[in-house]
Amino acid sequence: MNKTWNASTHFDPLLQSEEHFGALVSGVEDYAIFLLSAQGLILSWNAGAERIKGYKPKEIIGKHFSIFYTPEAREGDRPRAILHAAAKEGRCVDEGWRVRKDGSQFWASVVVTALKTQTGALRGFLKITCLCASSLIPLQRDPTERRKIDTRRGRPEASIKTPNPQNQQLSNAQLAPES
């Protein structure tokens, strides 16, 4: 009798469980991790999203994720372009200014991943927002402070608080999977 332990046999059902995923993600505080509908409506909210963006789950679930973008980015249709790119390419990586509940802005790195059925139909998106650590400021999670320091050091390009359409264009090189 040959009983071989197979990790995928034991863990696949667990990893696919919405309950397990929710428990895993809910306690993460360093990243905003949440689900979006195919139309961009917020469907879930974790502790990190609350900490970073300032909204309680009952305040934000059901709202469109464009609420986190600057007025200039919304006018430029940036949120729609990000969802479109993620749906087409599988994921979209973006960096730029985002807006908290209190109106303050912060610099964020974002990954939006398309969630599809086995037949390829779009189900929605997984969105992860990161306030990444900076090598210039040890143990600093929020790169907004790094940008303020860069501005004081005479690097004006770091002080731009609204998206520059020329710098915000999604390029095929950024979206293409690595070969």
C-alpha cells in the first residue's frame, strides 16, 4: 500500500474556499486587498484597506473603486482604463496618487488582477494596494513621506500630486507578461 502525501490534494479545496481566503486576507494590515465586481464595485474590504484608505467596510462596500482616484485621474478615465487593461491582459500594475477618506493623498503601487471563470468569462478583479517601503527611509511603509523628502531635496518631479497623462499611459511593455 503506497500512500503518498500530495499537497495539492490536501490544500486545493482549502485554498479555494472563500471562507479561508477571507480569513487569510482579513488580518493583513500592510496591504489593502479587496475584491471588485466586473463593473468596479467594491465587494470586500480588509484591515489593511481600512488602515490605508480610512473607510470602514460598511462605508465603502458597494461603492465604485474610482473613489480612491484624484479628480484629474477620474476625469482622464484612469480607473476604467486600469480595469480594461487588467481584463484584457490578466493584470495591470499601476503607480500613482490615491485619495483617502479624509481627502489626503498618498502615493501607491497597485496591482489589479482579473478573476475569470474556467471558460474565461470575467468574474471581477482582485485589487492590491501597497504603501511600499523605501530604501531612503528605513522602516517607512508610506512612500508619500519619501516623496516629500525628495521634494525638499530639490527633486521637483517627486512633488507632482496629480497624474501626468504622459507618465500615466499604460504601455504594452508594462502590461506584457515577462518572456
